[in-house]
Amino acid sequence: MLLISNLITIKLQKDLEDKFLIDFEKNQNIAHKICRIYTTNREEHNDLFQEITIQVWKNYSKFRGDSKFSTWMYRVALNTAISLYRKSTRQPKTQDFNDVVYKIQTIDYDDTEEIQLKALYKAIHQLNDIDKALIFLYLEDKPYKEISETLGISNVNARVKMNRAKEKLKNILNP
């Protein structure tokens, strides 16, 4: 009887792992995009992505399906990123070597869009954690209903906070 119980447990665990892999692979860009907002280099990006993956897996058995998996994953990923970001701000900052390395310029390359994106990400980095999450979800074209569900706030509150976050970004980008 114990053997049958163990076999059932192993089968259920395997099914859960398989379902997780399918769900995560379909939505892993969520984690990469959040990593892009909360990190400044490839190493930090990879570390945060790994931590998000671990947290999504650890909490996967708690996913009830009340919302879309992507909405639930946004919430777990954002909470993970915000938690790690807060921990990292307690440590002294060092300058990344990649930020100092010279750039090779090419004649045919128009970097206008890249400069604008860098300016946008630099401005987003100056926002508080909630505003970063709001802007991120907004840039992902998420409806306010999904944004409010992801962040655990009311729809009206999400709209008000979004307008304030947009104003902050405008002021940062156009002082």
C-alpha cells in the first residue's frame, strides 16, 4: 500500500513539473523583461532570472488558476525583483566595467532608438518599485484590469498611480 502511495506521489510530482515547464517556457519572456528593468548588466540579469525561476517553481503548487498564469507569474516575478532590489540597495554600489568600456561607432548604424530606450530605462530605474512595475506592465500593453490584479490594487488606484508614474517619467525625461 505504501509503495502504491509513493508511486502516485511521484507521478503527481512529475505531472506538476511537466505542467510547470510548459507554463514557464511559454511565459519566460515576462521574467526576462522584468530582469531588464531591475538590473543593469548581464550577470545581474542572469542572477535575477534564476531567482525568479526558483520562486515561480517554489510557489507553483499554490497557483490556483484564479487568474491567468501570466498574471500570477508577473506578480511572483515582480515581488522577487523588488525584494532583491531592496536588498541590493543596502550594499555599496560599484562601477561596472562594461559601463566604462569604449564604444565602437559604425557609420551605417542609427542608434536613435537605442539611445531613446536607454534613456527610458535609465528614467525607469529612478522610479520607486511600484511605479517601475506599473510602467513595465503598461509597456507590455496589459489592460488596467490585469495590472490591478497583478499588483493587488483596485482598478481605479492602478489608473491614478499610472498617471502619476507617467508624469514622473515625463519630468525625468524632459526636466
